[in-house]
Amino acid sequence: MVYAHHNETDLMLIAQISDIHASPTNDSIARLDRVMSWLAVLQPDLLVVSGDLIDGNWPEGYGLISASLHRLACRSLILPGNSDDRAVMRAIMPQAEHWHDRSAMHFIEPYGGALMIGLDTCVDGEAYGDVTQHLSWLRQALAGSSDSTSLLFTHHHVFPCGISVLDAVMCKGTRALADLLASGIKPPAAICSGHVHRSMSSLFAGIPAHICGSVCPANPLMLDASRTPPAMDPPALMIHDLRHAHLVSGHVSV
């Protein structure tokens, strides 16, 4: 398939969606279709899906999601989340060729003078993530980005979001990750995650770090159990606007 893209010297748009959590008992596929309709107008150059595609061991959901993603005339790069079945994803999803490891489903994708790096942080049978065993792979991936701007995508968030129940299942090994990113290699321009079901941004090792909002219904902003406002957010996504090595990342609601 030939993918349309913008003039790489002018503008590169990377769309990120996360946490679809599709199930036959919810409306997540319909919510995803709304997001795809919005993105079809924008026409991004790449789409990154940062995990948790399905809920409840529903393999048919992967086929429906793939069909929805193919509404865009661009390449899709996909990471698994803790609710996904990696073996089923490899068997069903046509994007399987971009996963470079037989166990962890990392990806490295050069595009338009930039490098997209996807780090599979999932731990089998656990809701939390861990980067510890993947740091040598990441070091090699970042070493290949010395002549380009890179973005690092993960499913699990790498900075505490302030919601204690979610921070209990965030990414482990973040101190070692921070040491790696501060070790003199060229760091990514941003770290882009999901998992929280709410848009957030912070700094990690001095690098902009974002949590993409979810396609599925958002979690409440549970910073204090005694005063939690209701969550009525529409489906969310991010647009990473990269031009001339300058990155602007925007949170979008559809």
C-alpha cells in the first residue's frame, strides 16, 4: 500500500490514540469510528495506537479495529497494552510486520527524517508495566536516532499522574530509564504514553512526557477521593506536530 504524506521538509503529523478497550458490551468501536472520521479530515502521516485495544478477551475486536484504522491513508504502528493478548494480535492484525521482537512487541519506524520508537512495557498477567529488561534494546534504538528527531511511545505512563490507583500500576524501572536518557545518548523529543484514560503532561528526565487520553470513556480525575468530579469527556487523542525538528503536541477531544 502506498501511503500519502505531507512534504517532509514542511510538516509531519503523527496522530496517537490509546485505550480503545473494545468489547461487545460497550460502544468503543463506535467511539473509535468517530475518532477516525475526525482524523480523515486531518490526514495524518502516521497513526500510533498505544495499547489496550480490546477488553475481555474479544479477539474479533482486533479485526474490527484494524478495519477502522484502514479508513486512514497512512501507516498504523501499534503497541500492546495490559488488556491485550499479544499472541492473538500477532495472528490477526495486519500490522504484525513492524514488531521487531519475537516476545516483546517493540517497533522502530523511520519516517520523514524522524524516528518513531515503540517500547512494549507489558508484563504478562499484570496490569503494571516494566521497562527494566528492555533498556538495552532502547539504548540501541536511540543510538540509531542520532541524526533524526525521535519520539518514544509506551503504553504504561512513566511519571506519577496523581491518581493513586493508576500510579500503582504505572511503569516500573523508571529510575533506570531516566538514567539511560541522561547518559549522553540523544534523548527522544517526547515520551508519549496511555493507560490512564485521561490526558496529562509532565516532564520525565527533563523530557516532555504526555499521557494520551482514551478512546473509551475517561477515568475521573481522582486526585482526592473526597472530591472527585464526574468524567464526561468525549473520545480523546493526541496530535504530534513535527516540523523542522520542532515538536508541538496537542490534546484533542472529538
